Amino acid sequence: MKGGTIIRTSAEDKKKGIRSVERALEIIETFSNREREQTLVQIAQKTGLPLTTVHRNVQTLMKKGYLEQDERSGLYRPGMQFVRIGGMIIQGFDLVQKATPHLQRLAKMTEMNINMSVYDNGESLCLVNIESFHNFGFEIKVGQRLPIYAGALSRLILAYLPEREFESLSDTFQTFTPITISQREELKKNIESIRIHGYAKSEGELQLGAVAYAAPIFNYEDKLEAGIAITGPEHFFTTKEKRDFYKKAILQTASDISKDMGYRKESRF
């Protein structure tokens, strides 16, 4: 009802509305991990829709934040609206619910930034971010994705994935700082060390001056569930006592969360 007038929707209008939703979903579903960016022509070819129809629907999806267009290439890709919606879904994950109290205690004990990430289609995806009250100025946000080889947390996850994930990596590595690992052989040696010692460490790989320790979470199937990390400025890690404290804290927290996830074996470390 609008202004005292009852507005009736005809069956034909309902059909048009449903078809519009279907077309929007068909367009969104053309994107995948292998094809994250596409042209209008590619979308039209995959959906079988007229180019004018695709263009009209894409413009609507862009206005709503579900698609965005790269200014340089002109290609279309999923927008940030999916991150916001995904964040709501993530909060309902059993893993997040069980891990969060442990991560909050770790944050209070270490006064560091705390993150938890999982593997998702060739990347690490952040599920939890607890920022230190020190406001260090560098952290991984919830919903943020990183290359699976870059930084302690991502590389730790890679170390416990099947070998085929390492083999599928591109020979060209994106670097964030001059210290980011950019060679396959160096990466291979690093993940072998992670498997031996049970944790990962990085210094200045994602941002200069930042140090991170990461440890794995396992589930009841003895499989990697996620990785957690503590990150802070390098001057917090200057002595062996401090480094040992942070390393012990991250490993103990990972072990506690693993137990809550049904992992019943003795510590791997």
C-alpha cells in the first residue's frame, strides 16, 4: 500500500522479477577461482544471454556492490559486497565459534595482533582478526585473501596441504616487500622446515618491520582445519626469551583449539 492505494503485482510482473533475479545469479555464477575477471562478451557467451541484457544486469550488480570493474583492464570481477555477506556467514562457522575464546585469550596474553585463516581455492582466507590495543597499523582483515605462499600464516597452511597444491603454484610469485619469498626452491625448503618444526615464522614479508609466528589447527580427521598467527613489530621480538614466549603461546593455543575441534592425538610438536 502506498499513499492509501493498494498496489497489486500482476503475474507477468512477478515472472519478470523472478527472471531478473535468475539472470543476475547466472551472471554471478560465471565467475570462479580460475576466472575471477571477465569481459561482458565472455559473460554473455557463458550465460547465453544477449549482450545488452548482460550489460544492463552487470550495471545493476555494480551499483549494488556485487560486481566491480577494473579501471585499467575494463574487466569485471566480484565486488566487496560478497566479502560483507561472507563475513556474516563466517561468524556462524563452528570453527570460529570454538576458536574465538582461545584467540581472545592469546591476544590478551601477548598484546599482539591475532589472526586465523583457512585455505580457500589457492589462497588463505582470513576468518578472525583481533587487533592489538597498541594499534600497530598492520593486520589482516576478516575476508582478506593472500597468496598461499606469502607470510607465515599463509605458508603454514600451504605446508600442511597435499603436495599437489604446491605443484600447482605459478612460477611467478607476487611480492609485497623485498623480503617476500619469490622463488619456488626457497619456498619448498621453507615449508619443509615448517613441517619439521610445527610452526612458521616470517619477518617483513608482507610489511617491513612486522614479525609473525603461525601454528596449525587440526580436526578430528587429523587434517589441517586452519592456521593462526600472532603478529607485531620486530622490536617486540628482540630477545630469545620473548621469541620463545610468543612461539610457546601460539603453539599452545593452536593445540587447545585443535582439541576443541576433535583432534585427539598427542601434540605433533
